[in-house]
Amino acid sequence: MPDTPLLVDGSAYLSLGANSYVAPTQISDNCFVSGMNVTVRGGIVQTRPGTKTLFTLPRGNFQGLTFFKPASGVGHLVFVVSGDVYTSAYPFDTYALLKGVKFSLTSKYIAWETCLKTTSYDAAGVLIFEDVPYSVLVMQDGLTRAAYWDGTVARHLNPTKSTLLDSDGNLVTQIGLDETPMGLWMKWSNNRLWVSRGNQIFASDIGNPLKFTETQYLNEGRAFYLPDECTGIVEIEDSNGIPQGIVCFTERTGTLLLSSIQDRTQWLATQHFQVTILPEVGCVSARSIVKQYGLVWWMSAKGMISMNSATQSNVSSRIDIQDNQMFDSKFNLSYDLSGVCGCFIENYLVESVPNGDKYNRHTWVLDQAPFEGNQNAWCGYWAGWRPIEWARGIIGSEERVFFGSVDYDNNLRVWEAFLSDKTDNGVAITSFVQTKQHLFQNRDYKTFNYAEIEAKEIVGETSFMVAVGGSKGAFQPCMTKEVVATKGQVYSGVKYGASGRKFASSKSQGRIMRTQTPEQPSLCNEDCIESEFKGMVDKSFGLLIVWSGIAGLSAYRMFSYGFTTPYQGTCEDDEEQPNLLTPDGCGSKSFFDTDRPIPEYSATSTFTQLSTVTNQQVSYTATRKSWTTQEDAMRNAEIAARNYVYQEIGLF
């Protein structure tokens, strides 16, 4: 035992979430540096909710996905691949091609807007009210004529303008003309559909998103003009929650149009009907715009912005960037943010961003009610898919969230998210937390001894790996452990069937785990580039806690001993090159070093079963990787292969 006193430091109740913007030694004890696939609700950092695949789609250009509930009341998922529109009715068992509409193969986006049609025109061109108003889904791609679907009828719309005059010289509405113009981003606000085309904004007839005739006989102008191309539209409310207008974004600005003025003849006479309220802050992605309980969120060129809808007409010159805590992911974003997409479910906000990829590899998650007091907390990022668009719908009384994804195997899939089963298609989710760097109440050097991890909410077979790292160099593994928290309770005299694998009456478990004492530097840390001391000697230490399965972290402690160094000045030596650090933090005295701080394990498994429907053998081979153990990689590969086959033959 060293003669120096034992030093202890750690954290518990990590309710404030991730913060990689502030120095790792300076963040709050209730924060962690970074997290993947975790939530922080209740102060326990634990495995995120699960996801499952609903459909694997034909390969092609995945252009969009939305949720639509027509007059029938049955919710539908609607999605487009290479111009073909598909629909799937609840309970989303199958999908089918929607006949009557077809979009461009090359369009990057399909824009959607759900509208309520309350008016129409009779054969004589007279405005009439619908006996029963009904919902229509309007679709645009910027290259093809607009289309709509009301649950029964699907067709493209004819924007050709009427030229027929009556005996008095008045324009007569002609059936089949003056329909929705070709455009892209849209918003249904105050009984009109507002459509963008380039830097122009058009407004539909009152109560009818499929007709745009009023611009021909009213003197209020054909279109409104923005300073640049429209990149998204959002509706905002006043302080009483009443829709006030729409904000039409460009990449650099936000312009308010007072859609609340129903009488179109008053538009030109209304002061500030069109006014720029955001002269320096725009939106780079229409799909990033999320309005959650009156608060509007969107991705600007500088980062995520939030703004209270009730105060948008009086915006101060200072708008805070909301995503600084996500700097570890933000610093590596693609230059093209036009595909960022977001959504919300209860108090969670999600934004999928292109980290190190042209697709949205990371999904940032903000929890706005992680504990009493409702202080926002970033959970870190979620990974495992590459969403192109999110969709939220109410089915019965339940919020449900879906997304379309271009997955890593290049298959296009529709997923459902936020499921209570904390697996992805039955396969264990890999999660990690990178803790703050603890100074142990002083900035002197010390030697790391060991760490104690308090794990909670463990269910099933879960693999753990813990690594320790100082302020210099890379993390160094110091513990792996397989934990078995058995699910289910067997009772005598009870008959169990095929669904027994879902039966679980046991409760989650906890463990207190201790790491080893790493005495020698790992191969990755063998070349000390940033310090004269080798091994686990540093001024501060932090942990990387990784698990594969269902588990949570409630607290941790680290133990170290003081490292005696003389308090005196020294003559510093000049350094010779090369002195390299790999992206993972491994030190190297030569170029092209391939050392890795954390071992990665890989396993492959094949599963085959006879389909009782086709009487054919269905086989699938899955490969899975793990940061924890070889056992975990093999277990996940076996489950992935089995569940894929079960899904193909209808058992999953």
C-alpha cells in the first residue's frame, strides 16, 4: 500500500445530462461529458427506449415519411421512395403503392402538409361550404405538380390559371383549374395553405387547400417575396395560444406573415403584414423545425435555436444557441445540414444530424423534464440508424413516433421508436457514458487505484466494460463483466406457450462492480506524448462506462493515491518530432499508428428455419460487433439472425 493518503471522488444523480462544451474537469458533478443511447430521467443514466422495424422498402431514393389520419379515422404512414408513394394503415402490418400520384425520381424531399378542407366551388364557380369538412394530405417535391390524398382520392393538381370571363367581365372559376401551385415547403395556417416556391409564398383560397383562385380577382398581389429561397415554414401563436401568423425562413432570415387576418383584401392595407423578425438567424433544414408545446425549435447555420412563439414578434438581438452541450457530436457535422430532421414525443425533443456522414448518423435527444424543476438536460446522442424524416401521430390516446432511415446496410426501413422494450429488433443496445474528469479536490498528480460502479435497472444478460482515462492520452480498459439478471418467474402447474419468451414477472436488479488496478500502460498509451509520466499517473481521471443490454448507472466512485513530485522548477527540454495522437487519443512516435484504446469484438451467426407459409427454408447470417466482450458480440449476432428470420416468416 502506498504511504500517501487515499483520495476519493465521484458522482451520483446524473440528472443534468451531457455537457461536452465545458472543460471535463469543470462541469457539474450532476453532468457527464458524453453519452450514447441513454436517457437521464430520474437521475439514473440508463438504456434508451427501443425501436423496431416495421418495413424494409425497395431500394432507391428515400424522399420522405409522414403520418396522416384521413376522414376514416384510421392512421396511415405515408412514405415515398424514388417517386413512388406508399401507404400503410394501422396496425402497420403491410404497405401498398398509392395509385394516381407519382413524383420525380431525383427530388431530394417530399414535403407534406395536413389540411382541413371546409369550402369548395359548385359547377357555376360559387363558393360553398362542405357539409362535412375533411382532412387532405397535400404533397410537393419542388419538381412535380402538387398532389393530394384524402384517404380515398389521390391525384395531382392542375395549377393552370382560369381565363374564362362572364358577360360582365368577371373571372369565372373553372372546375379542374386554379389548383395548388407547384412548390415545396407548406404550412396550413388560419384556414389557408401557404406554399413556397423559391423565394415566393402563395396563399390558397379560404378553407380550401386545393384552390388558388383569389389571387386572380383580388388586388392584394399574386405572391409574397422573401430575400432568398424559402427553407421552411412554421406557424406561431400569440400569448393566448391563438395562431398569429407564419414565419417563413431562408437560410439567413425569418419573415413573419400575419395569416390571422382572414380578409384577404386587408392584407396590403395592414401595416407590418409582412415583416422580417429574424434578420440574422435563418433555418437550414425545414425538417428540423419542431413546435413543441408552443416552443419552436430549428437548426440554424450556427446550431439549434429555440424561441417562444408568443414573443417571436419582439425578438431580442441575442438568441442563444441551444446545442453547445452537444459539442462532441457537433464539431464533426457535415457541411450540408439541409437534411437535419426532428420530432418530439411528450417532453423529449429529437434532432437527427449528419455526424461524420452525409446521412444523419447521430440523433441528439433533449429531455425537458428529467426531474422535478423541469430543467432541460441533453441525454447525448442516440445511434443505430440514419433517419431521413420523423413522424408523430396520435393513435387512440397514445403518442407514437416513427422514422424512415437509410440504414448502414443501405436498406431503406420504416422504424417505430420510443418502445418500452429496450432493444433494437430484439437485439441488445450498446450504451456508454463518459464521465467528467475528477480532480480529487486538488491539481496535484495522483495515481489511479480503482473505480466502483453502482449499476441499476439491469434486466437480462448484460455485458459491461469500464475504461479509465486521465486528462492526457486515451482510455484504458480496466474491467469487463458479464451480468445475468434473469427475467421471468416459473410457477409449477402453469402451461407456457410460444409467447412465453415475452413473459417477465421478475424485477430489475443492481450490482456494485469494482475495476482492477491498472499497473502498466496499455499498448495505446505506451508512448506518452503529452506527459513525462507513464501509466495511470495524472492530475484528473474519468471513466468510460459501456454496457450492452438493459442497465443504468446511478453512481460511481474513483480511488487514487497522491503521486509525490518535487515542488521546484525545472529546465524544459525541446521536443523532437513526430509526436502524434490518434483520433482515439493513442500516443505515437511514428506515422500511421493503428493502435486502438478499446478492443472491438466481432461475431457472425447464421439461423435457418422452415416457413410454414411458403414451406421454404429461410436463412440469414448476421454479424455484430461489441465494445464489451466476445460473448456479447456472439449473443447479439445470434439474436439478430434469429429475429430477422422470425420477422420474414411472420413470427416476430
